[in-house]
Amino acid sequence: MPSIGPLEIMAVAVVALIVFGPQRLPEIARSVGRALNELKRQASDIRSEFESGLDITDEPAEPDEPAEPDEPAEPDEPAEPDEPEDPKPEDPKPEDPGTKEL
């Protein structure tokens, strides 16, 4: 976008003076100023509403504290199993029929 210098602003003011006349130009300038002011205010309101809705802040977010457990903590000792572990008896090895003694 090209920059607008003082010469361009002066040219727009002269054209506006010629088109609208000296009586209506202050009234139009006031109306444009009020409209721009209202537009800026609404943009600021919308921005703040989005920021509050999205919870955007400049401050770092604090971590949530862990919730207190409802039940007391379990002891450090392991719980006993419901069924005792019995070693399985080893299956006897099947005998080879050719090695039987008579």
C-alpha cells in the first residue's frame, strides 16, 4: 500500500472543499470522525471479548493444583494376593516304550 504524504492529504482536502463547500465540510468531517471513533471502540470491544473468551493473557498461566484424593493413600507395602502361588507339579516325563525294562 502506498504511503500518503502531506501533498496527497492537501489535495484530498481541496477536492473535498470544492465538492462539499465551506459550510458543509466541518459537519462532514465531524461525522467521519465520530464514525471512525465508533469503529475503533467496537473493534476494541470485539478484541477484548475474543481475548476473554479465549483466555489470552500476557501473564503466564499458573499450573492447576492437584485435587485432594477422596480416599486415603495406599500403604507402601504390597497387598497380599488373593490366591497363594502354588508351584505346579512337574509332569512326569513320558517313558520311551523301547526303553522299558522287563
